Amino acid sequence: MSNSISTVEIDAATKILKLLGDKTRLTMMAMLSEDECCVCEFVELFQMSQPSISQHLRKLKDIGLVEENRKGQWIFYSINTAHKGYPFVQSLLAHLPDQKGKLIELEQRGLRVCCD
């Protein structure tokens, strides 16, 4: 297994850092590094409107950092691990506090499965 370090062009890194400079989007990415989520779960977690959450996700999707997967009438979001900047994003997220607890709490409140 090689231990090569992936590099990201300055322009690409700037776009990624600019988007992740927003606390909500950064937290979303940290949560998505744990598991896929749908808009309604983010609405509950962030206590924000659905249009506001969708706008944040659209910005992440527009540069390809997140992808969507339709399950019935619901759309679930996940990190696009095939994105060229994924190793860069992954290294940033590794320095953040674990977000799994928020997802577990949501599940315990019976809200984690609200999209099934």
C-alpha cells in the first residue's frame, strides 16, 4: 500500500475551504462522514427551515462534494468519496469533533428514520 499524498490545486482548495468556512456546511460534512442523511434529519438537527438546509446542500452538491441517492420519495445525501478533493476534505474533517452522537440522539428520539 503506497502512502502517497494527494494534492489539490489552490483554486479547488479555495472553493472547498470557502464552502466549509460556514459552520452549518462544515458540520453537515462532518455528519455525512459518519452516515448519509436526508434533509428532514438536518432540519431537525440544525433547527433550520427545509429551504435553508436545501440551499446549504445544493452548494455542497454544486461543487461535487456531496451526492444524492433517491430512496423512494426521499433523497439522502452522502459525501462523494470519488471527488478529487475528497482526501483533502477527509483530512480536514479528521480534526473535528466526532458527530456520531448527534445522529445517535436523533435516532433515540425516533427522528433518524423519519424518511423511511
